[in-house]
Amino acid sequence: MLENSELQRRYETLDTPFLFVDKRIFHRNLERLRNKIDELGAELRPHFKTVKSLHAAPYLLPDKSSPITVSTVKEAEALAGAGYTNIIYAVGISAAKLPRVHHLLSKGIAVRVLLDTIEQAKILNQYSHDNNCTISALIEIDCDGHRGGIKPDSAKLVDIAQLLHHGAAHFQGVLTHAGESYLCFDQTFLRTAAENEVKAALNAANHLRCAKIPCEIVSIGSTPTAHSYQDLNGITEVRAGVYGFFDLVMAGIGVCNINDIAASVVTTVIGHNKEKGWLFIDAGWMALSSDRGTANQPKDCGYGLLTDSAGNMLYNQQVISVNQEHGIVGSVDGSPIDFDAFPIGCRLHVLPNHACATASMHSYYHVFDTADNSYEVWTRILGW
Amino acid sequence: MLENSELQRRYETLDTPFLFVDKRIFHRNLERLRNKIDELGAELRPHFKTVKSLHAAPYLLPDKSSPITVSTVKEAEALAGAGYTNIIYAVGISAAKLPRVHHLLSKGIAVRVLLDTIEQAKILNQYSHDNNCTISALIEIDCDGHRGGIKPDSAKLVDIAQLLHHGAAHFQGVLTHAGESYLCFDQTFLRTAAENEVKAALNAANHLRCAKIPCEIVSIGSTPTAHSYQDLNGITEVRAGVYGFFDLVMAGIGVCNINDIAASVVTTVIGHNKEKGWLFIDAGWMALSSDRGTANQPKDCGYGLLTDSAGNMLYNQQVISVNQEHGIVGSVDGSPIDFDAFPIGCRLHVLPNHACATASMHSYYHVFDTADNSYEVWTRILGW
């Protein structure tokens, strides 16, 4: 995998388990989506929640004023501290988080918050009024019944927007996320989900404009739909998170191939159970997460598929079980495991079901670039 | 829940989600098991993997030479740095981790490693010989077919022990873990699992002694069996990890009650979906983990049961779904949710399915002691 001997030495020196990032693949994945969205005339607003590392931000974003999405106020604070200025905090806002948002606003950072209730709009108006500031908000639109949000044609959409528009806070636009697209398994379904997401956002924006409420931002996105849009006319921006690392869930949906997965967990074989046909590895849920996102896909990948350290897929084995610091590798097709091929001490890579979850188990990523033979450690932003 | 107004103020000041520890309950749980094992004449060797905080170590251990178990070399290094000297690293050893173990040994820390193969014994002998040190090892015994280990009556047990005993490394004893006890649901099964664990360890030790190999340590344990032993004659020590925090899996097994659970995730209601009967909370898998350990128990608790911030159980709701930073609270019995009782901004506590997994999602724990009205922040040891 690592033809350069200095890179290979570094790789071997690291204690397992650790999160390995192939920077060349990561970069290729980022370019792929950015080019697609550029061509369709919208802006990409990457979701920081997957990589959550300031070291990765320059790869995600062309410059410090480029749009980015975050899932925690902590991410917004870290990005702001590093000079990034254009942020959407895409989790429903509550009153208790407003002082930290306000603090960022007061430093000149454009942080927008998300809401979908009258109560939240009242809270923002009250806070803005009481603190002599202007909290900017987007309204979450429900495009597919997946989680939260307001239906595009709902009267409540106009009510909430009007409250903000005429209140001390500021209404800036609409945002939707096709969460149901994670359940798509073919291109037809994906395109339908993508078109539906676009349509819901445009309908919501039009609904508001008919009510004379300006709708500056029309934000849509999920990694599956982002790779499937045909026409983004009227859409201002697209959000996606896992598209940089990719994972087995995305491969199962069909938006990437297995060899587009840029992040894996490097692990060591620490035991054999020849009677049961098991290899033990030193990567359990503490290193992999216990995400089972492929459980409902046509190909259930257990707790992860495997490659050897040269990158060759092990087609007959997967991680079938995890404890805190143990993983069990077993056969998936009844073929016996060749224990001599996997001696104690040898290394394997586990490809993650869900890269957001697997990356979240690591405070550091070990980033290898086979294009320029460089090695970096990226630190992850922890907490909320 | 917090009668003291200063404690209550601190609680309210913290941003959600955060891990809340009720120190009074934690302490009560620790005392309960320590007293039981004391009475049965064995030593308790707490497993550090659940709390993984040096701030918690003085509560787990009577003094710096008290026995402790770890799941990572990083934990051993942190404990050694704080003066703790009696450690078992209870995950199968591989060659690459020996230099760090050796480094601890050279500082006078008694760190023992675990193995269950001839290959590993040869590696330890070779390393000890080449580095002029003595790596001490325990052999893992398979008491219930759960994961790894050697059967107590296996000839291989003597072969491995003899290799160590006559080699440059040191054989120090046997260790077993009744992993299958997590599948027990009544006292009869638990007692049987506990007796079986004791018997397997004693058989293995006797088997070795018959072969003239001294067996100084006879170590057994799992939280379910540890609370169920009747007789520990011949057993030198008992290991348990989750018994300090406890969780819904342990309550389901019957070794604790719901009100013995000392750790919970404090979360805020951030949205309502009245059509679907959902509350949205700001605790997703990032705060709760995606552990579904109760899925195969008689009572499936989803992603966690709930209390209000006064500690009253919500009997009709649980966390039914999680995304990265969102949890969905739904009805479990079809009864409608009283949305007025859970306004946006109100706080709930999520009781964890699996405290080891939930605690692992937090770098800090917020520890409230209602006995002396103190508040502490405990930091968690991260990484490997």
C-alpha cells in the first residue's frame, strides 16, 4: 500500500488500533463532489461533522469565507478560532446555546441557526431583542418525513418565517435534508430522492416569497442525493458530510465504490480460535464504533469489511462481532479461514460501516499521502 | 434531584449534552461489590475500562498497590504515572505492544499481560530474553465458549504455561471471563454462570499444579457473575467493570435496579413532531453511543430510557432512534406524548444501555455528589 519506505516505516511504528486516512483518496472524493456541484451552479457547504478536524478544513474549503455546516457549537467555535466565518449550525437551536452563538456573532462570524417551531422563533426574537443582536435563522423543511422540519406547503412555515422577519431576529432561508435517501439502493430511487429534495426546498422558498418574505439561502443536501442531482436551478447551496471519507453504507447505496473509502481502522491480529474459525483483532467497538448501518442493506457488512495491509480485500471474511477492545473476524460464506495467512501480529484494515461514527471514536487520524509521500496527524474536535 | 441550590445552578449552567454522574450512587455501587468480594475472601480487581478516569481511581481502589485491570496500554501508562503499581492488561498481547509494557516494568510497575496461544508465549520468551527483562503473563481460560481462551482441561494449557515457566518470561496464573453471563435473565442462570466461571478457573489452576506449574493468580469475573458468587474458595481475585456506573443491560440481567444507574446523559428537548408523536433531543449517538445491548433482552430499551431532571422515570417513552446529534423520543405503548409537559428547552436524562459505551463518547464527566454537595469534573483517558 505504501511504496515509500519512510511512509511504510511510520505506518509500522504506530500502535494499533488507529484511524488511517488515505489522503489521495480523500482529496479525490472531495474534488469529485465539488466539481459536480460547481457545474450545476450551486455552492458546496461541506458538513464538518464527519472529519471534525481543523487540519482537514483547508481541504474541504477553498477559503476562510467558504460556507461550512456544523453539528455542534464546539465545531463552530473551533472554526471561528481558525478564521472561518460562514457557518450554519444545523441542529435545532435551544435557548441555552444562544449565548455561545451570540459570542461568535459578536466576533463577526456569520453563524446561522436552525429551527422548525413557533416557540423557537419567539425565543430567537426575544434573545435578539434583549441582547441587542440579530440571530439569523433558517427554517428546517421536511422533504421526506425522515425526522424534523415543516412541510413546504404548511401555513406554519409562513407563520414562523414572518415571526422572524418582523421580529428582532432575522429569517435567512430554508434548509432540508433527504434523510430517507440513506435507504435508497439504486440509481432510480436516488434520483427520485434528489429531485424530491430539490422540489421541497424550492416549494418552500416559493411559498415564502409569495408571502413577501425574502428567502436568501435555499440549502439542501445529503451525501446520497448530493451525488445524484441533475438540476440545481434555484438552489443556493448543497450540504454533504461523509463524501470525503465515504464508507460501506455509501458503497451499499451506490454513490461510491469500496476503493473510494478513504478511512479505515488499522488493527492487529491478537488471537486465533481455530475451533470456531475466528481471528481476534485489537479493534472492538472502541475503535470501530458499534454502528450497524449496513444491517438493512442488501449486503450486510457486519461491523466492517477487511483488507490486508497491502489493500487487498478479504472477500470471505468480515468483522462479525465486537466487544470493547476485541473484534472477532469470521467467515461469511462458510469457507475456512487460513490461519497461517493471518498470523498473530499481522495487520488488517477494517473499512467502516459509517465513517462519521468510526471517526468519532478517534482523537487523532493518521493521514498518509501516497501522492507526495507525506504523513500528518490530524486532531479531532471533541465534545459539544 | 439536586436539592442544593449551588449544585443546581452548576447543573443548569452546563451545556447539553453532557455525562452526569451521581457520585453517591456510584460510591454505593462500588461499596456493594467490594463488601461482597471481601466477605467471600477474594480480592477485587476493578476493570478500569468503564470509567477510565484517574479522578475515579481513588474510589475504585483502596490504595496505590491495589489490583486493577485495564483494556489498553494507555490506561496502564496513565495509572502508572499516577502511582498505581498492580495492573493486568486483559486483552491478548501482541509483539508490537511489548516495548510499552517493558517500559512500565522497568519503572517498577507490575503489569501482567494475557495470552492464549503457543505463538504468543514464544514471543514473550523471545522478547524477555532479548531485552533482559521478565514479562509476566496470565493464560486466558475459556469458561463458556464466549470468545477466546483455552479450555481448562486442554493439553495446550500446560504446553503454554510450561513454555513460559521454563522460558525467559514468567507464568503467573489464569484468568477467565464469563462473557455469556450477559445473556442471563434470572438468578438461577446467573448463579450457574458464576459457579461455572469459578469451576473453570479452579480446574485450570489444578490442571497446571498437577503438572508442577505454580499458579499464583486465579482471576475470574464479569459484572453479572461477580454479584452472584456464593463461594470463592481457591479464587484469588474478581474483576468487574460496569458495576460502578451500572446500566440498563445490567438492570435487565437483574444485578441492579434502574435507580442504581449512576451515569446518565443530560439532554435538551430541541423540537416536537406532533404529527408523529416525537420529541427531538440534542443527544444522538455522539452522546449516547449506538449501543443496542438491550435489543435481545426481555425489555428492549431502544437507545435508552428517560427520566426528567428531577429523576422521575418516564414510563411511556424511550429514545427510539438516534442520528449523530439528534435523538428521537417516542411512545413505547401507543399513549400520546403530552408535548406541553416537555417544552422546547426542558431537560431530560437518558439512562444508558451500556455505560462503558456511553461513557466512551465523553472526554469529561460531570460528577455531582448529593452527599456533600460537591461538584467535580472527571477527565477520561482517550486513545490506546
